[in-house]
Amino acid sequence: MRETFDRKIIYLDNAATSWPKPEAVYEAVDHAMRYSGNASRSGHRLALEADRLLYQTRKLLASFFNVQDPAQVVFTKNCTEALNVALKGLLKVGDHVITTSMEHNSVLRPLSRLQRSGVEVTVLQANKEGYVTPKQIAEAIRGNTKLIAVTHASNVVGTIMPVADIGKVAHDHGVLFLVDAAQTAGVLPIDMEQCFIDVLCVPGHKSLMGPSGTGALLVREGIVVEPLIEGGTGSLSESIEQPSFMPDRLESGTLNVVGIAGLKAGLEFIMGKGLSNIRQHEQKLTKMLLEGLSELDNVTVYGPKDVERMVGVVSAVVKGVDPARVSALLDQEYGIATRPGLHCAPLAHKSIGTFETGTVRFSVGFFNTLEDIEETIRAMKHIVKEYG
């Protein structure tokens, strides 16, 4: 039996996954489930429909992020998989990689494993607002530096990194540049050419408005990434060797055609609304949330607190109350969905001074309203009065 909700949910967990999705996304998923087959495996009409969906979505992603050849767009099941494919497919024993303390575990954990295998890793310390400067990056470059891997925006405090400037540093030093766009794809414009981005990793299920189980790895032409997984691609079936050409080189097994159909619809929705309009709406909500939380006694807000320098991710702590307790009260008593804890980014919490207990994270999305934020501030005021 399908679960129904008897009261409104104020959803402020968009940094984890966006909700709700545009209606067109639900419709696209349903249609693809009913009328598509296995892409690149057969010549019948259902298989050809799957091929069409994949190609059209590749073209949209290539255009959206300014990749010249859609074949350089590789579908993954999420941003984490894209990051793993990229990091493990680029770095070898003796290589040096530079990253930051604001990274998600999707970067830190693969690098930790690679470090045990002989890859050298430098983690640059961010300041309390979550910033790492291009100068810090430049000063950390060595003769064997192969890669700079940086989050575009923090999933803890929303801090936007200066990726264009960091990309210029990487380009000038002949170092590859990887950007984790988990919190920015679909909110901020990302031009791989202008920002000198060699490898871009994006989730489909966050601000790109697609379903869970979707993501993409976009690779500048000429850069060779070794496959993480080998298998059937529908091409060169006579050979037991993995194809060397993109995207088949990095795509093995049946793809999530149904999810990719939803991702296509999400991209079309964003293009129709306009990135600048989406950004302005989220900035308005974030500013209201920051101001409302900052006015409450015994509440500490972390990060830049400047909507021009952050995405819609706000972390706060109520003095004397565990963040998990605050988040549970928001959910159970007020119907407000947030996320407490360390947000899979322990070094980021160490950087801002909230390690061990973490924070309550409020993350706005396109479908949130001013009323949602007003009700959230009222709820937090009641919690502070009752428990703070």
C-alpha cells in the first residue's frame, strides 16, 4: 500500500536529494519504464527508443556544461561513482593529488585508499568559512602533481570555491583539474572550457532534478581515464578487451535508461526556468533563512553567511541541544525535513569547528517557498525556547 502524508512536508534536505521533482520527470520515468528497452543491445524499436533517450541526454549534458563531444559524457549511478571512476582511473603510484578539507567522503575515501597504494595526497586546510584560496593550491603543486580535486561548493556550509581561478592555476602548471559539482550542478553555471575543468562529476538526483541512481562523468577530450569496471557495452562484442573509445570505455552493463529519461526531463525543466532565475530564488530563501536563524538566541550559524558566496546550504547549532535532537523535533513536531550530523564530510566539520556532533543542515531547493522558511524560523524559535 502506497504511503500518504496527512500533513505538509517542508523539505529542506535538497543537498541530499531534491524533492519534489518536476511533474515532467515523473512522467518521463513512467513512459520510459513502459516503452524503452536495453540500449545498444538490440535493433528493435524499444531498444532504439532507449538509444535515442541516451543520446539526447548526452547532448543536453554536453551543452549544459560545455563539452564539445557528447561521447565524452559518461553515465554513472551518482556523483560518488563518477568521482571513483575519475580518481581511480587517473591516479597511479607516484602521482601527487591536491584536495581540500571541505571535500565529501566521496573524494576523501577513494583518495585514502589510493594513498595506501602509493599515491601522494595533500589536503589543504580551509578557513572557518570553508574557503581554500588559489594561492594555497599553487603553493602545494609539486613536480609530480597529477591532479587537483576540489568541490565546487561545500555540502556542509555552502561555500563556493573559486573554481575558475583554481582551474587557471591548474592549467598554467599543466595539472589536471577535477571538480565535484554535487551541490552546484543545476544551480550555478558551469563552463568546463572557461573554468579549465578537465573532469566534472555531477549527480542527477540533486539540483538537476533527476531521479536517484543517475549521475554523469564529463571528461575533456584527449584525457584517458582507465575503466573501473569492464564488461558488456554492446560494441566490439567479438573482443574480450574493453573498447578504448568513449563513452563505451567507461560504461559497462545495462544503463539506467529509465532514470536517464527522468534526468533528461529534469535538465529540460531547468533550461526552461533558467539557471539565473533558479539561483535568484534560492538566494532569496537562503538570505531569509540566514537572517532568521541569526536572530535567535543560543543559535550559531556557520559558514560565509553571504548568499553571493554560497549555495543554499545552511548549517546551524542550538547551544546545549544535540543536532540529531533538533532535527528529530523539526521532523516529528513541525514536519520539517533537515539533516543532522557530519554530512559525510568530517574534515569540513573539523575546519568549521563542529566535529563530533556536527550541525543541523537546512538546504533549500527550487520548490521551497518563503512560507516554508517563515515556518522553519518559527519552529526553530519554539525549539530554542523549549530546549535551548
